[in-house]
Amino acid sequence: MFLREKIPDGSKYLYDRSTLKGHAKNVILPNDETELREGIRYSSKGNTKVTISGTRMGAFGGAVPTGGDIMSMERMYGVIGAGKDENGVYLRVLPNTTVSLFNNAIASGKVLGVDGADVPDIFGMQFPVKADVSQSIGGCVATNRSGIREYVRRIKVVFSDSTFTTITRGEYIADGRRMGFPAGRNYFCFDLPDYDSDDSFGPKFSENMDLIDLFIGSEGIFCIITEADIYLSSDVKESEVIECGKTTNGMIKERYGQEAEDAVKRIKSILDTNYILNIGNLL
Ligand SMILES: Cc1cc2nc3c(=O)[nH]c(=O)nc-3n(C[C@H](O)[C@H](O)[C@H](O)COP(=O)(O)OP(=O)(O)OC[C@H]3O[C@@H](n4cnc5c(N)ncnc54)[C@H](O)[C@@H]3O)c2cc1C
């Protein structure tokens, strides 16, 4: 059974590091993915809007609620394990694992192997992009913080109808501009917009794109990230990436036109059937 609490006035959940102040009735505090799925199913049935809240370090209002409830990821943190594939070593983490917890786990030398595999050598490795130590990995992936995209190996996501799926890079590739993939009892299939987006903000679109890239940087408008595999690096990459969020949510229309915004909304209405997830980020 998930916990859903009333939010008092002035609650921390109503702010991030932007100047915006939001409003919301309740906060849902899942301890694990099962509770998160129960919570989102409950919200969907009541047609209640949900704003996903990480560590609220965003500066563009992405986590600031515009009514409805908040899905706080704050209890879903921790390192699941380390793994290795042909591209390198990675850490699998829960969404609200902070960058400091991520790096401390590596330094501790106490990380287990994922899926029963041997623990790879991760000594001297670290979180691969520049980030504040208190930011969550889920938030970094949702905003494509500092171009983390290329380091994201796999994500697990929950949709607003409570179905979930895991997506490994290379697993689902669009056929031209036609994307299709299974998720629980669903098979999602849709056309990608006609335009190619650059990597600076909002969802990524291009011909023959990888499904994982649709969700990285999409600011929680399609689904909730509940696990991420992040490749480790021996040095930290610096790069500037603009977030979209609420204070800048006209950017898709401004840069690519009204048709582009309509196309994003069309895809959202397929993946988020009740249109409840982070809708303030795509007004
Ligand atoms: C002073 C400052 C400077 C910054 N500079 C940069 C910069 O130079 N480059 C850069 O790229 N970013 C920058 N940011 C943005 C910041 O790095 C990201 O917003 C942050 O990493 C997100 O982590 P968070 O947990 O705080 O997310 P939050 O602020 O809680 O959320 C950010 C967005 O992600 C969504 N979200 C959070 N968790 C999940 C999840 N598990 N699943 C789906 N959606 C989720 C939220 O709904 C929200 O839309 C800056 C932020 C601050 C405050």
C-alpha cells in the first residue's frame, strides 16, 4: 500500500530552484516500484495530474507542480549493482540515487554484480558528467543533464497506466520514423514527428532513432524512470545542455513550430493515455 499525504502550505514539494511556486494537493511517497505503480494507477483512475519530483534541483520549474498530486521519488534510491558489457562498466541505480551516493558506492568497493554476474573492476571510476552531488540520477536522465545521454545504457520506465518496461540501448530502433515497442500488456506504435531535434532540450527525434533516446531528456512527460544503468568514466565530461521545464516550455514551438509541439502532444497522448504526467512541462 502506497503512502499519499496532504501537502501543507509552503511545502518543499511546491518549489525547485526556479522562481516558480507550484500548487498540489497530495504527495505520493512510494518505497519501491510496486508502490509507485499502485500510486500511478490510483492517479490515472482519478484522472489526477501527477508531477514527478526528484531532488528539485532543476532551475526551470520542471518539478514544480501545476495542481494534482506529486510523485516523489525520494524513497527510491540506492545502487543495485555494477555490470560490464562491450562498451564499458556501468552502475545500475534506483532513480533518486544522488550523484554523491553513486560515487561513494564506487569508492566503497562494496558494490555487487547485476543479474548475478561477477563484479567488474570499477576502481577509480565515477559518475561521467558534471553534476551537483545532490542531484538525482533519474532527474539527470530526465533532463539530459550535461549530455548524459551517451552514458545511459538501459532504463526501466513506468507508464501512467502502471505498465512498465526496460529499454536497453540498441534494443528498439525506429523503422525510419515508425517506432514500436512492447510494454506489459501494451504494444505502443506511433509515427515520430517529421523534424529532427537537436540535443539541447525536450524529447529527441530523428530517423531510425533509438527508443531510449526518446525518454532521455523528455522531462518526465512520457513516463517515470525507475532504474538507470549509467556507464562509468575515469574523467568527468563537461557540456552545456539547456533544460526545457516550465519557464521555457514554449521552446519546442519557438524552435520547430506548432506542428512539432502538436506531434509531441500526440505521442504523449499515446504513451500517457490519461494525459496526467508532468503536463505542466508541455502546456
Ligand atoms: C544552479 C543550477 C545549475 C544547473 N546547471 C545545469 C547545466 O549546466 N546543465 C544541465 O544540463 N542542467 C543544469 N541544471 C539542471 C539540473 O542539473 C537538473 O535539473 C537536475 O540534474 C535534475 O535532477 P533533480 O533530481 O534535481 O530533478 P528535479 O529538479 O527534481 O526534476 C527535474 C525534471 O526531471 C523530472 N524527473 C525527476 N526525476 C524523474 C524520474 N525519475 N523520472 C522522470 N522524470 C523525472 C522532473 O519532473 C522535472 O521535470 C542546473 C540546475 C541548477 C539548480
